[in-house]
Amino acid sequence: MRKLPDRIEAEALAYDVSDAMRVMGIGRNKIYDEIAAGRLDARKVGRRTVITRAAIETWLGSLPRFQNSAA
């Protein structure tokens, strides 16, 4: 099993799914659900699935804003 780095490089251009989970703060299933739904762009490098930093930023920007209804 591949050892994950203790600290993810802030300047990485792409992340494998395990590192993307940490960066995005979501689980593996949610990442693959978002890819399957076409909302998160992913690439293949051999057998590995990678997600670019730009794709993560685009995905985050497309999420709905939080609406506090307790006001």
C-alpha cells in the first residue's frame, strides 16, 4: 500500500483520489459520484485517476451557497 504524505504539497497540479479526499474534505464514494455525474472532471494516467487542482476549484465554485434559514 502506498504511504500518503504527511503534508500534501500546496502547489500540486493534480491529486490522486486519496489525496483529493484530503484536500476536498469528502469521501471516496462522493468523489466518484461527482465524477460519474459529470460535475467533477477527472483524468486517467495509466490506471490511476487524477483530479487537477483547477477541476477541484471549479467543482467547489459550482456548489450552492449556504443559506442560513435561522435568521
